[in-house]
Amino acid sequence: MKVQFYLAPKVHNDGEAPIRVSVSVHGTRLLTTCGESVKPEFWDDAAKKAKFPKGGTNSHGLTDKQLNALLHKIEADFDSYEAGLQGGYKPTIEELRDKLAESTGTGRKKIDSKREKAEKIALAKEKEILRLKRVSDYYQKFFTESSVKKSWSDGTIKKMASFGQKLADFDSLTDLNSEDGIKKFHAKLKDSGLANRTIEKQFKLLKWFLRWCEDKGFIDKVCNFWPTIKIAPKDVIFLTPQELMKLYSFQIPDNGTKVTLHTAEGVAYEKVVEDAGALERVRDVFCFCAFSSLRYSDVAKLRYSDIAEDGIKVIQAKTDKLVRIELNQYSKAILDKYANFKNPFGLALPVISNQKYNAYLKPLCELAEINTLISQTYYRAGKKVTEVQPKFRLVGTHTARRTFVVNALSSGIPAEVVMRWTGHSDFQSMKPYVGILDSVKAASMQKFNDFLEGEK
């Protein structure tokens, strides 16, 4: 790459001649002026520099040092520019002009290169084609791009595919991204019998999709109308210390055994035990999470290499955060039980799929008679609904992690310590547990009252 400076032969009325610059980069040559001029008698053609009398400047008020510094900058900038080109790329003259304008700070109007023009034309054609398509066509493009970019899990792919089917009734983005479209979508979700909390999640997905459309230029702006969705406070389902230890020590009967169980009201009924081995393994994995705070996604990937004598190190799947969790006697005992567990991937515990895990948890907790009645209130299709169910029907994989947090805080362990184990980043994330702790405190104070009453 060569950059050369020389004076133009024509002199202006002020006696100065423009300083011309010749640039050659990978076979492309630009010949133009650099925007500055100097009187011929003050130009050293051999050194390619200006040299003014003491205190002298050119017509723009630049001293010789300032003018020479500008020329040096132009040369250095083009050196860096050429070094950054990949694969011997041959720039266009327009690109060299833009680079010179950037170097001199003259604010030259941007002129697209041939490649940039082609890219803009192709993008404009793509947008025009998409404008004529249905919402489902846009969503397919969003689905394909986002699933790769975000590395969606199988569960997320399934969820997002199901959501996309709900948009099939809309002919255009204009119809969907409008007050009438939003109301229509809301009515469709209500008519399908979804609970309001689920509807709220669907609208979060809709807003995500529409913002993607806005970023791509398929819509001008996301509609500012969103329906008000009543959401009842959600109870945090967890096992009390007594329930956790009852489950931990529960001896699962053999397959085919008829077990007599009792409802919370004391009504007896029978249940036949099935898949006792699977129930035992699910019980152990659930209790390990309840003793260690691990999520299902983390315990499912826990390997022997993550375990040390005094604790485990886990990079959380949800947050990519590295956490260190000390082992207590219960979590260590479960790991010891499966010390000889053979897995081709080096996994430490026999974890099955999330769906099967949840399917086994409910009958497992039913057999252990974890049947305290739980009253839950929610909104469905605009109506307030209250359901009372035994706790075993509400237990899921995440119940174990909630059990750890509630029992740890209730035992007096500082929240800061608990957060180090769980990976929670701020106290706001601990807010759902505050109400539970208040009820635990109230129950503890009642024990104090009962104790004092006994001393009368």
C-alpha cells in the first residue's frame, strides 16, 4: 500500500495549491485532494511536508506542524485499514473515499460500496416479500433464527412451537400488531380455558416476537396496547422439614403391594405400588436437590468430576454462574449410595427426563402421605377460581430447590449465605419466600406462647 502527497499544478487566487493524495490499496487507486492547501514555496516536495516561516499558517489556519500531522495521520490510517482487510479483499474507490473522509474528519457524505448496495437491495426485497406473507411465515423465520442464536433446549423448542400455532389465525403483522389484534389474541387464549398466569406468559412471548419484528423492520413499532391480566399471588410449594425427612427415610414397598393410605381428612383408600425402583431413584434425586439447592437442570448434568470431599462445583445451566455448594450429611449420604452408579457420561446420579421425573414425584409423595391440603386461587377465563388439593399433587421438580431455600432461611442461615449456594443475584429474587418466613415466625411465636402457658 502506498500513500503519496504532492501539490496540484493549479494555484488558487490566494496563492495556495491543493495538496493531492494518491492511495493504492490491493490494486484499487484513489487520486484526490486531502482538503488542505499550501503555497508552493512552503512545500518540500522531497520530504512531502510543509515548512512555513515562523508563525506562519495556511489559509485554513493550520501551522506546518498541524498540517504535517494530518498528512501523517492519513498515511497511518490507511496502513491500519489495509492491515485489517481479510483475504486480499479489493476495496472500491467509494470505500477509499469514505476512509479518507473519516481520517480527515471532513464529514463526506456516505457513499455505499457496490457490495453494501447489493446487500441493501437484497434486504429490501426480503422485507417486501415478507410483508406479503402471513404471521406464521414471519414466526417461522423468528423461530429458526432465535433457536440457533439462543441455543434453545428441547423444552423451549417445544414451548415456542406450541406458541407459534396460536398465531396461525392472523393474516398479517398489521392485524396482529394492533389493538384489535391484541384483543383478539387475548380472547382466543381465554376461550381456550387457559389460566391467567399462563396467558400472561403467552403475552410475554408475543412481545418478544413483535420486538424481533420491530428490530428487523417488519413493523414500525410494537403496539402500545396490552390487556390487563389479573394474577393472584402464587403460593410457593415446598416441603416442611418434617415432610422432607419423612420422604427421605420412606421405605418404598415392593411392586404390586397394596398400600392403605389416608386423605388429610383421615379417609382411608388403597393404592398399588408400581415401578418401585424408579420411585426410589426419583426420591433420592429429589431429596439431594432439597439438601443442596440444585435445580433439575443442574443435577441432571452433575458428574463425578464436579464432586469433592467437602462440596460440589456447578456451572448453573440457567445463569452460567459457577457456584460452590458444601455437602451436608444427607446430600453426602445420597452420593455415597450411588458411588458405584455406572453411567457412560460420568453422571453422578440416576436422573431421568424432567417429564418422567414429575410423573413419578406425585405418586411418590402420595405414598409418603404428604397430603396437607393446599388452597390455591387463580383466574381462568376472567373468573376467580379456588381449588383445594393435597400437596402431593402440587409437587414438582422445582419444589426441591424451594424446599432448600425455605428450610435454610427458617433455620436461621443468613440470606447472603443461602444466595451463595443458590446463585441468586439479588434479594429481590428471595421475595417470594418472605411471606413463608413470616408464617414460620408466627408459628414459632405460638410455640413460645404454649411453652409459657405450660409454666402457669
